Amino acid sequence: MTSDFKKVSDCPQIGQCVRKLGCRFNMDEKNTDFTIGEDLYGISVDELETRLIVLKSEISRLEVELAKKKQELSAANQIFGKK
């Protein structure tokens, strides 16, 4: 995939497709290679914005998966009973 955008925050689909096939922005290593809790002093504004977008997108992806798993667990508990 190639990027039609200069930076990740320019992608209109960013909240829905970070790291998913079909996204028009190529999330290369420099955009996603960071450590939670690291010193942010030397990080540029653009990089901070990019990291925030990536993290918010990941939070959204996790929330969707969590809701799906809770629904599946509830359905299983109804069928088999809660253990």
C-alpha cells in the first residue's frame, strides 16, 4: 500500500483503518515504533499528533473487540450457564 497523504493525521479513514488492509495510509515503522511511558521531550508536534491518532485508533479497535467478546461470553453463559 502507498500513502496518498503526507502524514497519518491527513488520512480521513484513520479512526477506522489504522493497520488494516484497505487503508490508504501506509503505517510504516517510524510512525508506530514507540514505547508507552517513554520521555516525550524530544518528540516533534507532528510525531506526538501521529502517536495520539495511532493510540486512539488502537483504543477504538480494542473497545470493538471487547464488546464483541463480552457479547459472545454472554451468549455462551446463556447456553452453558455461568461457571
